[in-house]
Amino acid sequence: MKPRTLLVIAWLGVILYAYPGYMSADSVLQLVQARTGVFGLGHPPLMGVVWALCDAIVTGPFGMLVLQVSCFVAGAYLLLRHSMSERAAAAVTLALCWFPPVLADLAVIWKDTQMTAYLVLGIALLTSPRRGVRLGGLALLSLATAMRYNALAITFAPVVLLFVWNPVHRWFVRYPLAVVAWIVITVTPAVVNDALVSERAYLWHDSIALFDLTGTLRYAPDLPDTAVRDALAGTPLHATSDLQAAARTTPPGPYAASYGTGTYVPALWATTFQLFDPPTTMQQRDAIAAAWRRFVPAHLSAYLTYRWHVFREVIHLGDHHIPSAVYASFTDSLDRAGSAARIGHNAVSSHLQRWLHRAMAWIASSWLFRPWLYLALSLILLPLGRDRIVFALALSGIANEAALFVLAPTVDYRYSIWLVVATLIVTASLVAGRSARR
């Protein structure tokens, strides 16, 4: 088959599986924001702007689905084309699009998949010999950065290693210019998102900071209640006594406090709101930030221990059970009727889609959906990346997980989708490169 035919098959396969596009509660809320122009509550406003433009052409999620699948197919092909023939690159792109751990996320309208699609195409465009195309790649990477907080770590290696303003520049000019370019594409979307926000959210203060305080207190050495109370002064404490014991005890509920069962993180969240009440004022949020600065650096070993437990569950290392990473609902699965009415959109899966969903749900419990395997493979392949593109992709995927070590609030598989995609492209490129040398 011709490369173009293979790429069309790859694109159509994803569309056939996902049409008209799956949406979770987050997706429904973002579509509402796109239509009302009221952005906030922790969702990237620039994604809402993009969705508003797509919704003006094709109402609902289909425009966004076409956008993310098209960017992904084009970017993957262009990246793979550097290390193999056009036909081989198209065939590998098809396999990549249909690979269940990729397809499961590529089918859903999430900021994670939007980010991944823009990353793939943006990095591919950075390798163009034409400056205008390279600048277009920077623009796409800036848009990817607007989608998720961890994108700034992901884009650093590709931009610094691959972006060239002028090929005649020596390294001492080229790399500083690339660093400046990375700063620009990182700061610009943050400024734009901040300007578009109508309802400001304090995600770090209201969630991750409290989570960090609870986790660090859990693994800190035994402390007197007065010392803990002084360290947490001004924060909205729910517990009134035995504060460290409250941080070490999971309240009664559906979550076991055992480690390695896939329930450690939700159990710790339940513990967090046994220790704290949700903050309601800026004074309380300022106190939370001050408590974090006092307590976490003072007990760094306890903090790292708690974060390792979270990260181990994020990458599903040692879990006995992997929660399903497959989302196959056209509205909020917890409120199908209400969310469908809210956005004026609903759809029903075809017989073929239902069969594919059952197959995907079965595969989703397999080792293919364990991110630690892709992380380990990236670390192994990193020293073999003599090609600048391969090396940049491997570093980028590893940086994604490094950011999650510090910032992951839950264990969603979609947080690691960029690691999976980058690792698969790196692996295919290295295999093709070795075969060509032989």
C-alpha cells in the first residue's frame, strides 16, 4: 500500500472507534465553558477557545476529535520518517494509532490527548529545514504547554536540542536561543490562560499542598501534637487532636490502607480530608502555603517516601489490580442524562464500537497499561539515542514522569500517555536505525 493509504487507514481506524468523540465529566465541563466563554475551575482556557472554534464548525466533540487525531497521525509519521522509509513510517504510524494503550486515550477529548497531539506534531515540525515551519512547531508546543501543567518539563529537551533559528549558528549561540524560545513558549500560554480565566481555581492550595502535608506527616518521625499544630498554624484543620495519628489512619470507607493494591492514593485522599477541611479563604490558603514551606523541607525524607508511594501507584509498579484506563462514554458516565441535556449532545455506540469497547476493556487490565514498563524501556534506550531526535523524545518522556513524581494528584493512566507515545516512537526509530545500518 502507498504511505498515504496507510495513514488514511490509521486516521479512519481511530475515528471509527471513537466517533463522535468520548467525553468525561471534565470534557463536558470544558464544552460548557467553550460555549459560555466563562473559563476556569482548573481547566485550560485556551483549550476552551480551541473547542469553541471547532464547535462553531461541527457542534459537539467531533471537531476536537478530528483535530487531535489529525495532528497525532501527521506528527507521528513525520517523526518516524527520519529513521525509516515512507512506507515503513506510515505502517508504524498505523500500528501506533491502533495500539490499545494509545488508542484508549486518543479517543477521548481530554487536555492530556490534546497536549499529546500538539506535542507530536510540534516536535516533528522543529526538525524542518524551513524556519517558518520550525516556528509553527514552536507555536504548537506553546499550545501543548497551555493544556497541562507538566508540559513545560516535557518540551524542554525537544526545544533545546532540536530548535535552530539559523543553521550557521555555533552551539554557544544556538542553545541560548533555544532556551529563550522554550521560555517564550512556556510563559506565553500561562499569561494568556491567566488573562482568559473568569473563575480562578487554587488547585495547588486546595488539593496537592494538603495532600503533601498529610503524606509528609504520615511518614515523619513521631512528633508531639503541639509541634504539629504549630507547623500547621492557620490551616483549616478538621481534626482537633492527635493530628499525626489522623494523618496515619485511613477513615472507614471503601479504600483499604494497604500499599500496592491500587487504592493507596484514594485512601490517602480520604485521610487528607480527615485531617483538613477544604480551604475557603485566601488567609487559609496563604497559611497552607506557609505550612508547606515550613514542614515539607524540614522532613524531606518523609516527603520523598510519601511521593514514592504515590508515584509507584501512578506507574502501576507492583499493583495487584490495574483500574481500567478505557473511557468509552459520550457524556459524563456518572450523569449521562444530565450532562447530555446540559450540552445538547448524546450518542449511542454502534454494534462494532461496543465490540471494540469490550475488547479494549479486556486488554486494559494487561501489562500493556503499566506505565513503569515504558519508563524502564525509555531509561534503557536513552543511552542508545545517538540521533538527536530520538534522544530528545526519550528525555521528554522521562521528564513527563519526573514531573508526575512531584505533582501527580491521582493515578490516572492518561497522565502517562506522553511517556507511552514517546517511548514507542523511540523504540521504533532505534529498531529501524539498527536495521538500516545492518
